[in-house]
Amino acid sequence: MQVFSERSSTPSISPKLEQVYQSLLNNKDIGFVDIPSRGFLFEQSEKLVQDLKSNFTHFVVVGIGGSSMGARALVELSDAENVLFLDNVDTVQFKNLWKNLTRDSKTLSSTAFIVVSKSGSTIEILWNYSLLEKELKSAGINLVERSFFITEANGNPLAQLAQKNKRPILEVPVDIGGRFSVLTPVGLVVAGLCGFSLKELQTGAKAALANKSEVLMDCQSFLNSFQRNEVVTQFWFYSSAYGWFGAWLEQLWAESLGKKTTVEGRPAPAFSMPVVAIGARDQHSILQQVAHGTQKNKFVYFYGFQSAENSELKLDKTVFPDFEFINDRSYGDLIAAQARATEEALRQNNVSTQFIKIDDRNLSFSTGYLFMHFQLVVAVLGLHEQINPFDQPGVTLGKELTLKRLKK
């Protein structure tokens, strides 16, 4: 199955880029490229999914960042309504969650809590879990008995809590970083709860790994953009279902590529800031600045989607006489026209663009493909420019200072 069914331009690939891609696949220390071959990750996740579905109707995911965004993307793509998130330290979010859980007598009693943290010591997750424990205790419910943990099994606080109370743990592999872990139990359990086929997700990820040319074409396009000194990379998705996927991609790009130094200690090359836009909504919010802003320093990647352009919502007859040209047209006709017209308008305004059409009719397959594809693109870009795309030292310092302030 060809997921990228249309591409507006095809750059020439440099030999160095090919070499970097092959070295990534051959590097046994980088685990995410091996995920589709680790069948046990999918099997363990499927088993837990079936157990959860047999005993609960609602699910709360407690996580943050790489432990949450990919899962949120899966929920939004599937339009599932029974998977909720506690993934920020925020009074409003907590109160809204609690309101949803207690709106009737049955919901709270049939809710399971999936606690996700690679390190098992993230302060936001431990804080939220502790607050949940307090509220559930007041409602006469033992939180730990409803908890299912996804973490490294290395004696961290979450793992210790699970082991002490004989609760299930699905391991996050130690060789896979948090933001590269969506195709491990971190995302797979939620995917299964939302109705995705874990087998098709796995097959889609394998297909992305096999389709080297698409990865290298994207990498070359981005490298060409960096050489043009374009400091913003805009991912413009023409489907409302890809908002959280865009947020996942922003984290993947920014944490992986935003580095101060190369692996050899030299100043790192400048990478772009990732920005996500959604369809016609953002044509009416940021398009003016993108098109006419005085600095032509943006590269805009447009993504059209087969599912959106095949919309069955058709307008038979408009009530506005001067707009009869929209009679017997669907949402898909409008979305397709807007995506291509907006790209053309930006090109006419000398803004760099690329358009890609995605066949997402088999949603499980295409989602697995896209997650793996973008992880490959980001990793190759970082390695090509001799930075470490798998650490996040700029984030670590903020965490350390937060704990220092709290301990005063």
C-alpha cells in the first residue's frame, strides 16, 4: 500500500544522506527502528487491551509529553470518547477530568487508570497520581487496584509501587526514548482501546522502514530548506483529526533537533522551529503572516488526506443563489481545493512549499506508517548534521531547577 500517493516535487538525494540512513538502520543501540520486529511489544499490549476491555468501560491515561502526545493523537484520530487524559499539572484539567468521571454513578466505578512514564520519576506524573489517589480514596475506591503501569522496570518509583502491590507492568524498552516510543506499549495500549489494529500498526511501521525513498526525499527537502535559512517549518494538515498528531510531531522535531552543540562539541547548525496548522481554520488565522510577512523564512509542508477528501457530507442545494456552483459538492471537494489553492498562493508569494497526499483509508496501517516515517526523518536529519537527536539536555535543566525550588 502506498501511503504517500502524491508529492508535488522530488528533490535529488545526496549520497551522504543515503549513508546516514543506512547507518541508522545498522545501529543496534538505536531501538526505535527495531520496534516492528519486536512482536512481543504488540502481543503484550494486545493482551492487556483485551483484559482492560473485559473489565472496564472508561480509561484515564496519566502521562505527559512523550508518554501522552502520541496516545492523544491516536484517540483523536479514532474519535474515541472513553479515553481521557491527565497530562498537565493544571487545576482546570484536573477538575474537568473529575467532573467527567463523576457525572454519573457508573463511570467512576468502571474506570481504569493507565500510568505511563519511561523514567517512572517524572514529577508531573507522580503529582497527578497522588492527587488522584486522594480523590479516589474519598470516593471509596483504591486507585492502585485500578492502575496499570507502563514504565521501565528498573526500580523507579512507579515500578516500585506496581511491584509492591502486584500490579501489571508493561516495560518501555530502555533503548527507546520517550518521544520515539509511541509504537511501544506507551501508545499501543491506547491504540487498542481506541479500536486500532495493532497488527496493522506494526505492518504500517514496517512499510515505512522499507520505503527508504520517501524518508530520504523528506530529509533532503528539509536540508534544502535549512540551506535557504528558513527558520520555520510549518506542517499544515488538511484534516481536523491530525491536531494532536501535529503536537506529537512538534515535540519529536523540537526535542530531537533543537541542540546547542554537535556530538563533537562544536556549535550545532541551526534547525527550524516546527509549527503546526490545521486546514481552513488556520487559513483564517495565520495565512496572512505566512504569505505576506516581510521575511520569507518559512517552509510550508501541506498534507492532504484521502479520508477528508472522500467526505460523504454532500451539499445538495445551497440557500444562497449566487453560490450555486457549490451545489452537489462535498466537504472533500472544498478541502481538496483549499489545500492545493493555498499551496499555490504561497508559491506565488515566494514561500517555499511542498504538498503530499496521504492515503489514510486504512487508518491503522497509515498511522503506523506515519509515526515511523517521521521518527526516521527526524533521526536522520539529526545524525546527518552530527547532533544527538535522542537526548534533551535543555529539558533536563528545567526539571532539575523545578525540583530544587520545590525542595526549598
